[in-house]
Amino acid sequence: MSQPVDFPPVPPARKHASFFRQSGWLMISGIGGGVLMWAVHFLSKAIPAGEYGLFGALMAVGMCIPAMPLQMILAQQTAKAIACHREGELSGMIRLLWRWTFVLWFVGAVVVLIFQESILKGWEASSPAGLWLMLPVLLLSIWGPMFGGILQGQQNFLWLGWSGIFNAFFRLSVAAFAVLALGGRAAGMVTGVLVGAGISQAIAFWQTRSLWLLPPLPFDWRGLLRQVIPLVLACAAFQFLFTADTMFVKTYFSPDEVGFYVGAGTLSRALMWLVGPLATVMFPRIVHHSAKAEKTDLMGLVLLGTAIMAVAGAICLSVLGPWIIKLVYKQSYVAVASAVLPWYAAAMVPLALANVLLNNLMARSLFRAVPALCLLAVAYGLALTHFHHSLVSVLKTCGVFNLLLLAVCASFTWVKPSVRCS
């Protein structure tokens, strides 16, 4: 069994070379996995638009689970434990989180089953199968980021990338078989999501066993809560800004319009697949530098690279969008989805930049921005209940609040870090 790796000091040139090598691999695996994930949406041609809209809404529920906070918590605590040689305390922490997340999921699943009739009626779903299958998907959506965060904190980006590829591959292959061979609809596509997530999770379990199988040691849970609570709130606010629009659209628009919107959203969110790896690799490195009171210019480099790629990607989507939509979706999707795609892509650019700044803040445990982020998320939810006269008006609201998010994160970015090994 491999032992946790400590990372000796290396020259800045080698650090940057290693950073770009790891980021490059995550980009390759992210784009490869993203293409396979995206290819699932070819199946929209084989099912009614309403069923595809239901699939998009079910996926949006999964995205609203605080996956990003969970991954960042475990990445931060893993990187810090390795830097400060506290792996036994980390093992105890992992086991505690594992148990309590299962308990919370179980309670939530019981509540969903109790109110399933109201949920199905509100979503105009003809069968409960998709909802039932979504419940274990939600559990894996909790555990996946937890153990993905451990991989990230270990800087085991090789298997972090491969787990994403396997997830996407089995999601596509199983969903295609369920829809095309067995005649499944939204439930068939969710089945693919479940199988892919299960295989990806098995890989993460195995690759992180060197940490969570260590004999657990007591840890400062009060100190952990002081780190975790603001991290969860900040990342949950960010994730709400990233995903809430689809659920509100599902509430206020027809099933066909939801399908068109999901199609445009899938392409636009691909920008995060492109630029996300830079922040993913940056995060544990900044935690490591901050824990050892080391200076680094990594955040500025990542911010510049993200800006260039996000703007270029948004322009390409706006220009090539109608052709891509025609290739992937039914002809009926082209007019509406092409009209909203430039707005959607533009809204993702400030979100991608804010993601870099938020990762930097959270890695350095600079939590003074958290109240502002939470208020912004609440204001966004209220705004979506009022500004939904058209799909474009929803996206204009989304874009305005993403710019506000970027402004909030930027205003708190250059605060001195305070995390130290003690």
C-alpha cells in the first residue's frame, strides 16, 4: 500500500512546469470526459423534448448538492494534513464525514419518497423511475467530490483525471443502451449517470485508501468547523449561482423550452470543463504554500490563463453554436437554443474568473467574503422569481449576478493569508 506523499521544495521553474503538466492532463481528461458527457445529449433526438427537459432538471438537482464545497473541504484538509504531517487526524475526519453524509442522504431520500407525488406532478413526470434512480445518484454525488477532493489534495491528478473519464464513458454507453436498445427515456439516461458515477467512485475509493485506512487519530473538530462552515457557505453560494437557473426555468417555462435551454446550457457549461483544471491544480498548491507561509504568484498566472481561454471559448461558442446545436439536437432546438447560446456563454466568463478568485480565497482561509456571497445567492434566487419573462431575460439576470460575484471575489482577493501549521 502506497504511503501519503510529502512534497519537498522545488525551484519555481520546476513548480510552474509541473503545474502546467498537471493542468494539461486535467484539461485533456476534462475535455475527453466532457465530450463523452456531452455526447449523452445526442440521445435527446431519441426521446421527447419534455423527457429531455426532465432529465436536465434531475441533473440540476444533483448539481445543487454542495459538491464543490465537499471537494474543496477535503482537498484543503488533505493538502494541509500532508503539509503538516497529520495524516492520522485526516483519516478520522474522512470517516466521520463519510458516516454523517450517509445519514443526511438517507433522511433526505425518505423525505423525497414521502413527497414524490407532489414532486412528480410539479415536474410533469409520467413515471417515478427517474426520481428513484436519482436518489442513489445523489449519494454518489456527495461521496464523489469527497474522495475526489482527497485525490486533489494528494495532488494525484492522474487518477483524478481517469476517474472523470471512466465516469463519462460508462454514463454514455449505459445511457445509450438503455435509450436506444431498451426504449428508456429520462430514466434510462439517469441509469447511465448512476453506473458511471459508481465506477468513478470505486476508483477514487481505491486510490485514496492509503489515507482513509490509516488508524484514525483525534482531531480538533471545533477548529475544523471554523474552517468548514464558511467554506461550505461560500461554495454553496457559488454553486447556486452556477446551477439554479435551470431549476427556475423548469418551473416557469414549458417542457419544450426547458429542453432548448438545457441544450444551450450544456454547451455553455463546457467552458468550465476547459478552464476548471487550472483552478483545480492551483487549489492544493496554494493550501500547501499558505500552510508553510510560502509566497507564490500562481493565482495571477491562473487568472490570466482562465480569462484568455474563457473569452476565446465564449466567442467560439457564439459563432459555431447554431452548427453544433444542429449536429447534436433535433431541428426544433436550433432556433431557440441558438438565440440563447451567446447570452449563456457570455454569462459563464465572469463565473469562470470568479471561480479562480474563490479558490484562492478558500485555499488561504480568507472567509470575510462569505456573508457577501451568501447575500448575493439569496438575491439571485429572488431575482429569478421576478425576471423570467423570456429565456434571454433569465440569462441576463444570470450574467449580471455572475459579474457581481466576480466583483465580490476580486474585492477580497488580496487579503494576506493566515493559515499556519501549529
